[in-house]
Amino acid sequence: MNVMHVAHTHRDQFPPEFIDWLYDNQHIWVGFVSEASKVINAGFKHYSARTIVHVLRHHSALAERGGEWKINNNHSPYLGRLFALVYPQHEKLFEFRVTRANRGSHL
């Protein structure tokens, strides 16, 4: 499933700056999905999208020695929301709060 298509289809749930950022940072999305899959395979029913982002930053810093992934902490919940849309069988993995971008939506 094309993640950009999903983000655009549900753009009412994401701020425009997240969609712009996602377009240039799909490698971070791939890493997020990989780490979320590890969490699911470990048996967790609930987890934190922000924790996954911190793990990605940690692994990036170790691998790149000072390299920096350009990811704003504000993007963490939107990565979780996108994950729930792309993988609806795991839509309850992350807990969502109401944000400006998703008022009136089901997530």
C-alpha cells in the first residue's frame, strides 16, 4: 500500500507540514513500521509512537555517528495514526488524542 496515497486520502487527519515531511522522509516511515512490527511481534497490545521515534533516533545516531534524522517530535503521533490507517489490524496499538488536524475524524 502506498503510504503517500493513504496520507493524501486521509489528509483531514494530518497537518500539511506532516505530509510534506513524509514525502521527503519515507525512510523514517519504513523504520517506524519495522520497529512497530517488532513491538507487535514481542506481544505488546499497546505502545508509544514517540518511543519508537526515540528508538529510531538512537539507532541512527549509533549507525551514523552524530547523524541526525530530521524528525520533529510533533510528527510522532501522526506516524502512529498513519500506521493505524495502513495496518488497520493493529489500529489499537497506539492511543490517539484529539489534535487540530484530526478533529471530527474517527482516529
